[in-house]
Amino acid sequence: MIKNKKIIQLISCLDLNVWKCLLLIRQASKVFKPIYKQLTLDDFLIDNDIGESLNETPWDIVVNAINSNPKDYVGVISYAMTLITPRLSIFEMLEDGLQSVKIDQSAFREIVDLLSDVSLDDFSLPILYEYGLSREIQATTSQNGDFYTPLSIIEFMLKMLNIKSQGNIYDPCCGSGALLCRAANLFSDRELKLFGQALDSTSYQICLMNLFLHGLYADLGEHPADTLLEDLHTNRKFDYIIANPPFNHRDWCGEMNIIGFDKWIYGLPPRKNANYAWIQHIISHLTDNGCAAIILPNGTLTTQNQQEYKIRQKILCDQLIECIITLPAGLFYNTKIPCCIWLINKISKPSKDVLFIDANHMKLKQKNHIDIQKLLEVIQQYRLGTLQEKTELYAIVSLEEIEQKKYNLSPNFYTKKKSLPLLTIRENRLWFETTADTLYPYLTDGSLRPCIKEWKTKKISSNWKWAFLPDLYDIFGGVLKGKESFGHGTPMVDVKTILRHPFLPDMLSSFVVVSKEEIEKYSIKRGDILLNRTSESIGELACCSVATKDCNAVYGNYVKRLRPRNDALIDPLYMAGYFRSMIYRREVKKVSPVYTTRANMNIDRLSSISIYYPDLDMQHRIGETIFNLSNIQLANKNKEINAKIEDFIQLLIEQFITYPVLYLQKKEK
């Protein structure tokens, strides 16, 4: 392993073509061993012909050339490449790339010496190859997602396919060939024929090399080509398909006429996004009993684009979707976009049920690794018919119920909701009182100290009401402008401001050029609530910042303004606490398809959110306390005191908003 690390350090000193050629030559020379490890005195005495065997492999040519210190290392490499059989189509490209290369002789000699010791009985060379690709990968990330597909996810997808003793497996966007290589190695005891297609010459070359270094062969077609526009395996059907297509590929077909393509059996996909083109391409290539596992962005589960919606509906009605799995964040190296796996299975099922697995909240066993065995057991039990109907992890859902949800495939719409721990929250009352005692000595504000002390004995309100958010607030979108309008002009509330401040600050860091009419239209007044309608995570979706006074500012397009319908009904300061409560976060999760490309909140979803509020006196007490403590935090630079204040605020919200609402809901049941 130490030698492998040393090789990795030296790779940056060599041209990539030189590095690739060395790996190919070494892989093709399996019988080679360094002379000082292979020969003993007895070897020379017993075998008089041993010297003639030293130049039998291409790697011998390279090693012996180093010992003779030639001036032309490029010529040595080129000659050694001509001795490799079989002759791969990428050789000419590599050899052409050698012609203008200058080689660092010191690094070259050291790498050759170290590679001579690399065992070919394991995957050392393929692993080293993938490390060496880091420079190339950066330029091809968007097209070759499998470079960054975690090994645990690849194995999970392959094992879901339930691969039999023989068959063929296809990756329509094979990139580096990582998925095909893993399939062959994971099921080395089975007769699997490998097929794939690479988009460009770089991917094609990388994939062929990776396969060669693994001792494998795959039919990639005669040349690289865009799979969706030039299918090199048009008339072939596959038993198994595994794919990680490029996400949300825009304008994927350019001006090309795609109407006559046979693969669009469920409808013409939109030209602005290739996701549903990939899904249909893959389905069209499956045999009658074929199975496919596809990594896709979560936006595919909930998209309301009419073309995609109708395609999804038809695929569901044909009973092709066996399972949908949403994956945890942080699995993929190159994207924060939430991902899911579509398991397509053409084997006829006795029912029209779909298995939904919400693995979004599964803890990573280690970086980029999830407990795939647990997920595989769920799928296996589902196939055996022994699975419970619904838990927090999974749900078995009928087509009728999916239809009622407008063919939405987001698992969180179907799995059992995690209940908030009423008893645990109640038991936290003692901790709340202790926190108040701890905070009390640090408060210098004479009026605030009695207030904190009073909360220790304060009883929760029994007078609660609720309403849907639109009953209390008018919802209005923000100003939409081109890039040239930002950076100067009128102060503007943006998403960052909302995430950082429960109460709108006096100073804003964003600006936009707007007219007098727009200033009036997108004005901010006391009691207004500014809510971010989009985020990369559900935890930061639909957060709120309350305007405590009229503000000379507007708000951006990614923000919604909630303006009170009745100023006498809701205390604005109270709402700053409510929007930080577990009750509100549960409401957001309940109404939102949280596993989209970016978590988002539109007016329809906001309209389904319930708002709970006590009598005005209790609202005022909660709001004033939170507001005053938040101001102390802003003015104070002592992190320890600020942490104590934050603990108290969170416990105050928990004890006097979350707990009574949960208790009320429990009684109503």
C-alpha cells in the first residue's frame, strides 16, 4: 500500500498518455517479475536458457531499457505497446499522444521500478488507474457520473437485479466502465456478457483501458457516440441494465428531429431535459423478463412537466416500476443533488403495488457507504410477499393510491411518518427550568431577568387555535430580474439572510435595481414574514425571517412574502418562534416532496401547512422573550453566553409551542 501511495504521488510528474501506456504494458506482462526477485544462483546453474527468457514480455522491454539508460523513452514505450495482444482500438490514440511528450526521466524510472513490484493477482492496477484519472475526471464529471458512483451503491444496484447464472448486462452511459467492471467481478462465477456505450473518445478510451486492466471485454460498439441520438446497440435486448446517466441534461438533442425514434413508446420526452429519455431508452432495451437499476435525480419522481408526467403515468400503469429508493445526502463525490434509484422490472407481478424505500435518513456506515444489506432484505421480503405494509423506512403502495397522489413517486408521501416524542418533550421541562437558572446570572437587562424567572413557573396555554397558512397570510412571490440588475440599487432580502436571521436585520448585503412601482409591489412591512421557497436540503426549506418594522427593501425571486390578513390575530414576534418549532418543520415535511433536485415550496404546498397559535397574551410573551434574547445574541460576542441563550430559546419553543400542540393533537385523536 505504501508503494501504491508513492506511485500516486509520482503520477503528476508524468503525461497521462505515458501513465496509461505503462499500466497497459504492465497488465499485459503478467509473467514478469523483477530480476532480483525471480532469479537465484541455483536458477542460473540449473537453467542455462534463463537469460533468453528475460525479454519475453513487453514490460521486460521497458525495464531493460531503463537499465541501459536510453535517450528515447518514448520509442521504448511505443515498441513495447506493439507487442501487446490483443491489439486494442485505443492503442493508436495513445501512441499518437506520445509523439510530443517530454518525459521526466527520474520519475519515469521510479514509477517503473515500483510498478514492477505491483501484484497482478488483485486490483492494484485498476485502482491506481482510477487514482491517476483525477485530472481527467474533473473535465468529464458531468458526462461520466460513474467515476463518482460509490462502490456500495454499485453493489446495491447489481444485487437488486437478481442476476442469474448467465445473461447479458448493459450500461448505456458507461463512462469509465466502473459499473461493468464491478458487475463482472462481483458475479465472476456467472456467464455475463458485457455491453456499453461511451459518449466521447475520452470516455471510450478510459472504459476500454479499465476493462483491459480488469482482464475483461465489453462490446462498446465500434466508436464513441451519443447513446440517445446514435444507439450502437439498436436491435439488441438485455437481461440486465445498470446506469448512472448524466443528471438533468439540458438541450440534449439540439435541433435534431427525434419524433420518429422507436424508443419513445410512452411519449416524446422534453427537449430541455434528458431524464425521461434515458428511462425510456433503458426500458426499450430490456428483454421480456429484463430488470434495470437506474440512478436519477429526485426531480424525476415529482416532475409536473406534462410530457414527463404522462410518461411516468404510463410506465406505472404498465407495472414496470418495482421499487423506488431515495438515497441519503452525501453519498456522491461530485454532486449535492439528491439522488434516487428506479428499479424497473418487466417480470409480471400479481398486483400493481410499488415498493417505496425512503433511505434518505439512513446513517452512513462510513463515508459514501450505506447499509445495503438492510435495503436488500427489504426488497427480498417484498418479492417473497412477507413484508409489512408500511414503516418509516418503506411502504407498499397500490397504483390506486399513487394515482390519488397524482402519480407522485416521492417515498416520503407514502412511508409512515415519524412521530414527535411527546413524553420525551414533557420530561425536558426540568431541563428547561435548569437552563433558565443557568442563563439568569448572565443577563444584565433588568426587565428581562424577571421574565426568564417567570417562565420557570409559567403554565402552558390551553387556548389554542389553528388555521391553514393562507387563512392568516397573503402569499406573494419576489422580484425577478436579470443578472445585470443585481449587486447595486435597492437593498434586497435573499435566502442567506432568511437562513441566518429569525428577525429581519437592519443591514442587508444584497441589492437589486428596481423601479418605484416594483418597490411598492415588493415592499416589506411590519409583521411580514419572508420565507425561502427553495433549498438544497429539507432542513433549510421554508425557513422564515420576521419583519419587526417597515423596511426600505424588497425581496428576491427565491423568497415568498407572507403578509398578515389580520394584524390583531397573530403576533409577528410569536411567529418567529413558531417557524422554528418541530411542529412547523413536521408540517413542511408533510406537504413537500422533499426529495426533489432542489427542495422547493410553492403556493399549493404552503396552502396545506397548518399554523397553530395560542391566545394573544401567550403569543406576546413568547415572541417578546425570543426577540429580546435574539437581540442580546446579536450584540454579544461571548460564544458561551450565546450558546446558553440559544438553548433556552429552543427549549422555550419546545415547551410552550411544540408540547401543547402535540398534546392537543393527541387528545383530538
